[in-house]
Amino acid sequence: MRPLPLIIILMVLDHIAFSGSRISVTLYAIFQGESALTVGTLMALYALLPAVFSVAAGRWIDRIGIIKPMQVGSIGVGVGAILPFLLPGISVLYAACVIVGLAFMLVNVAAYHAVGELSQPEDRAVNFSYVALGFSTSLFIAPILSGVSIDSFGHRTTFALLASFTLLPITVLSLQLLPIPVPAPKPEGSSSGDVLDLLRDPKLRRLYITMAVLTVAWDVYSFAIPVHGSLVGLSASEIGLVMASFAAATFVVRLAMPFFVQHVKPWTMLIGALLTAGVSFFLLPFANNVAHMMALMFLLGLGLGSPQPMLLTLLHESAPVGRAGEALGLRTTLINGSQTVMPLIFGAVGAALGMLPVFWTMSAALVFGSFYARRARRLSRKTDATF
């Protein structure tokens, strides 16, 4: 098998364990009577260590390649996912969230870096769309699998089931069955300066800011939908269906990505995505049954699912020579930094005031982000015709 499809398969399997763990931890905490603040704290822990170590991980991947980081990451996801099965109780969830979050960061950065490096420039956006389709598949499977498993077998068994998805990645990577060449030495003239140099680059800075807004929206979705669904009386299986509707939309829009790559400019797509997601969050407080929530989650999935392949392509092409892994690591640091802080803030707000302020604050941020993207589009047209 060629390396690119196999990388996507291994990442999808690890992501099912990761995403299912996030959903199952949320539902287990709610089942135990924990508050929205506790749920927000648990979700923040998934992002805490990635926020600190992603840049270092990216530099490590630039130096040694992807095999070892993906192997270590897959093992870590499996260990973290199975911990609540071995040691049931709320306290162990904190450790599980930290381990799974840090481990999947390694898988994520390594896999994205590999796809960028293995792709020709003209194929890179399409190949990243295949990766995004893989994520959509795992996002579709994980909530349904977790919800049905919790309702049928209980929370503890569900964690063991999720951990089993890491067995194939661990085996393939440990036996070195992934045909990836040893990374070449950095080209002469490649930069190795301060990581803040990446943020000083105007093109990269615009990409990072846009990514941050969209990522906070993803995190609010992951944290707030199970909470809101529980508050309006949905079962675990129904919440799984609602979240699967979101994943189905991301799959549909990413399936159409080759068409968008040819006919829609990246910043134009980003503006539409930000506005679509903003409308969805604005309407969510009024959704109080499965059908309404599934419809809004599908709309939200269209908005949040479309930008990723374009953004990753632009990031890989805009990064300094020899620092693509580091640029991806910085992206992960910024993303996880916001994911560490935002669940705590939104959890506190949700516990004190309910979910409406959470949804409407996110809606306002996305609409504001669309105006920023319009300005970035105008500036990019003046400086770089590829935008």
C-alpha cells in the first residue's frame, strides 16, 4: 500500500479513540452529576500539554521523521483511552484527558507533516482534503459508537472499546510497516530561528488567527453540544446522532473539496465558512429536540468542515524551508492554548448563566472573524496573487 492512504487510515483509527474519548469523558462526567465547569475543565486538559509541547514536537518531527512520533502517540492514545476502564471514577478522567491529548497531538502533527511532504504542490490541497475526509469519517463513527456503546454496555466498557482502535496503528508503526523514507537533511539556507519569527510573517499570522477562531468554534461544539443535549433531555444515543450529523456535513463538504480548490479562492471560502458557523451557533439555543439539533449541526459542519484543507495547504506552502513541522506545531500550540482556556471560560459561564451566552459569544466571534477574513483577503490580493 502507498504511504499516504495508510497514514490516513492509521490517523483515522487513532482519531476515533481520541474523539470517542472526549465524548465519553463528557457523558461520563455528566452521568456522575458533575457541573458544566467540571466538564469544561476535563476538555481543557486534552489541550493543556499540546499547548506547551507542540512546537518542540514539530521540530522533533522535522529532524527524525514521522514513524517514531506516530508510534509513541498511538501508544499514548491507547493507554489514556483505557485508563477509565481499568480505574473507573471521576478522578482518573483528569489523567486520561492529559495523556490522550498529548499523545494525539504527536499523531496529528506527524501525519499532517507527512501528507504535506509526500504531496506535489499541485496535489497538496486535494491530499489534505482526503485527510479531512478521514477525520470526517472518524468524527461520524466516534459519537455514534460511543453513544450506542454507553447505552448498551455502560461507560467503562466503552473506554476499552475505544482503546482497541489504537491496536492496528501501534502494530503497524512498531513493526515499521509504513513505507516512509528517512527525512532528508534540511536544505541549505533553511531557517531555524525563533518560533516567533513565524508569527511575524504577515501571511502566516493571518492564517494562524483565522485558524484560532475556527478551532475555538470546534472546541465549543465538542464541549457544549453534549451539555446542551443533556439539558434538553436527549439520551446518549441521541446526542451521538446529533454529533454524527455534524460529522456527516464535514464529510460532504470535504468530498466536494476538489471542486472548491479549482473554483473558489481560499479566503472567500473562509469568509463563507465563518458566517455559516456563526449563524448556526446563534440559532442553537432555540433547538430543543433531535431533529432541530441535527439540522443545525449539519449546517455547522458545513461551515467548520470546509476551511481545513485550504488552511493546511497554505500553511505548508507559506512555512519557511525546513520548518513545516515547526509551523504545524505552532498551529497546534495556538489551537490547544485556546482549547485549554476556552472550555474553562465557557464551562464557568455555562454553569452560572446557562448555554445561551456560550453559543452567542461564539457566534459573535465567528462573525467578527469573517470581517477580519475580508480584510485579510484584500491585503492578500495586494501582496500575493495565490490568495
